[in-house]
Amino acid sequence: MLYREAELLDERRWSDWIELFLPDAEYWVPAWRDEDHPTSDPRAELSLIYYANRGGLEDRVWRVQSRRSVASMVLPRTQHTITNIRVADGSGPDLLKLKSNWTTQQFLPKEKVVEVYFGHQEHEWRRVDGTWRIARKKVVLLNDYLNAKLDFYSL
């Protein structure tokens, strides 16, 4: 499931990627409160990215695909790598909580620059009508000094 999500992002199949998420799925990339602690409440503290439901992700994908996002006019080529996948406490027959590490390498063709992002993430997958869908995704970006733009396809 995690590999499939990475593949869809790398192939820019964002409509298919969005379909992995339940309508009420939360997508959160916390900011760092200090050198050692990320923020813990997306509704009360700063986040790098936060969508309370899939609608926010759908809007962002629409902007990228429609070329109405100046920040994404020339899209990077990405390669997502997922490692150290483990099942977290609280999983059950219809709820799968996964933790993993990730790295995204991206090439910015316009700038001729390679960037690397890395961190760890938590997914909650819920089985609905026999299909596993994302109910929650939290991405902790460890190298958060960003000299450029950051978007969903980079994480």
C-alpha cells in the first residue's frame, strides 16, 4: 500500500493518489516547535501543510494539474523511497496503523538542481468495502530547512 502510494506520486497519477484517501482523511506535515520537537496540534500550532479532509488535497491537486499554481509551473521529477515499514499499536482487522521512513529525491528541471527530503511518517489505513484507504497521514520532515517550495508530491 505504501509502495503504491509512492508509485502514484512519482508517476504524477494524482487523481488515483487522491482516491487512496477517505473523504474525511487528515493530511498533516507538522512544523518544528524547536530543534527537537515537532508541533503536536495542527489546529493550534504551525504546520508546513495541513488539510483536515481530502477536500484540501483535492483543491491542491486541481491547482497543480490546471497549471494555476505558479509554484508548480515546472514540476519536479520525483523518486519516493519507503523503508523500515512497521505495524504500530492500535491496528486491527479493519484498521492498519503503519510507521515508515521515507526519502524523496527530486530533480528541478528549470533550475537543474537535485533536492532530497527525508523523514518518517504515520499512516492509518481503514478497510472500507473490502478496500484499504488512507484515513490519516502524518509526515514528519526531518530536513525542514527549505530553500524552495514544498508540496504534496515532494513528501
